[in-house]
Amino acid sequence: MIAEVKKMGFLVKIDTNGSSPKVIQHLLNYNQIDYIALDYKAPESKFEAITQSNLYKSFSATLDLIIKSQIPFEVRTTYHSDLLTEENLKEMVAFLESRNYVGNYYIQYFKNNVETLSKLERSKNKIDYQKLSTPNIKIILRE
């Protein structure tokens, strides 16, 4: 389907949690993607508890593929105070830097009254996202 959309002259954006690096690699090999939005759910220490999956290595492999491809992309995380701390976000920024990621890292606040894997109350803490930026990674808040 993506090949047909590309033949019509449209650009293709993929939103992914990184769980299928082989699919991303295939699409990259055939120049089928113009932009990727990669959800970074949690640091490795909390990934399984938050996502209820053991796909952190797949996420990491997908990140590496995308960085190597040099295709335009973004990394983003949805923040909720019951799930992630500011320290967790610092750990996530450090991980991105260890993978040689350079660019914007988007943080968006969890939207209440949305069905999730578990019942979440209203997020309590706002983060000082500006102090999480580094010389290579700029944190941008999406509201």
C-alpha cells in the first residue's frame, strides 16, 4: 500500500513505537518513508512495566536504523508523573546521546480521560523540560 501511495506522489510518514525494526529496515531499503515519528515510551529500567512488553531491544534497534538512515525523524515521549520521573527523562536523554542522536526530543503531556493499559489519575507534576536539554538534544514541549 505504501508503494502505491508513493507512486501517486504523496509523502509517507510512519508513526512507530519501534517494535518492528525489520519492517522499518525494509521500508528504508526501498525508500518508502519520508519521515518517521518514533515513540520512546520509557527507559529500559521501566520499559516492560510501562508498555507491558519486552520490546526495548527492538525499540533500540529501530532507533539505530533510523539514525543511520539519515531520514528526517523525531523522537517523542508522552509524560505522566505516575509513570516517569524527571530522572527517567534524563536517563532517556542520556541514552539518545549514547546512540549519537542529535536533534529535537519532543515531550508531550499525557491527555487525561484517554483509555490506556491501566487507569491513570491526572498527572501531578509538570517537568522543567528546558533543563533536560543538552548541547546535542533540544527538549521541546508539545502541549
